[in-house]
Amino acid sequence: MSAIAASPGISRTASALRRLYFVRFAFAVAWALALFTTAAHLGPLAVTLLVLYTLFDVAAAVVDARASRAAGSPALLYANIAISLVAAAGVAVACASGIPAVLRVWGVWAIVAGLVQLVVGVTRRAMGGQWPMIVSGGISVLAGAFFVAGASAAAPTLANAAGYAIPGGVFFLISALRLGRAAKGA
């Protein structure tokens, strides 16, 4: 019998995370498509989408933390909630200063949240299905650095922020599919 089958807590957590990851995938793709339509301008729709993305991350981290109680301490997820709340406020304020300011805040958020995601994925390896989250966290750190650097470009755009969501969503989809085995208690 595997360690996963021996732990009903991990099986329940994996099942809850699987559902959450499917939702995060769908949201990321829909959000990216919507932001692509307005990426060159920082109008009301773009501002709403940018703040909404960070607030969705807060909500997802709350669901993740609740689900993770059975599998261990979700302390890093609580940190992610705080980080994303600060990012939501930061993005809202940065929107008044233009796209470069938004890209700087978005970049710092991507770096810090990526580091948290990387550590959470590593600590959940026993559950299985976490390697995509580990890779995604690493990519988030790199993408964040590119956002910060891209803020200094001659004509910065939000297209990269929209593009950033799609690979993240794909990694959530891959994790959801890989967590199927853990969710069934195999």
C-alpha cells in the first residue's frame, strides 16, 4: 500500500486541490483572453482585470489553505494570501501611474508569489502531482524579473501579463490531472 493510500487526509486534500486547480486553469485562460483585448491601454477594463486576478489568487489561496489543513500546516498559503492582498492594493494604486508602475508591482508580486508556490510545491511532494507547481513557481520568479525589466521599455504593454497567466493555468491543469491518482487514494 502506498503512502498516499494510507493517508485519507492526503487523499481528501488532493481531491480538493484537484477541483481548485481545474478552476484556476479555466480562470487563468479566460482572464488572459480578456486582458489581451485591452493590453495596450490601461482603461477601466484592464484595471478591473488586473485587480481581479490578484483577488482571485487570494480566494484560491484561502480555498487551498482550508483544503491543506488535513495534509499539514498551510502557513505558507496564509503568507500567500497576505502577499496577494498587498499586491491587489499595490496594483490598484499603480494603475493611477500607468503601465510601467503596474508592471513593476506585478513583477514583484510574481517573484514573491512564485517563491511561495515553489516552496509549497516542494513541501507537498509526498502527495504527488506537484512538479508542475514547482516548475511554475520557478517560471513565475523569472517572469516577475522580466516584468520589472519590461517596465522600462519604450512602449510597455500588459500583453506579457496576460501571457503570464496562460502557462500558469496550464501548470494548474497538469497538476489537477496528476492529482487524480492521489485524490482516488491510489
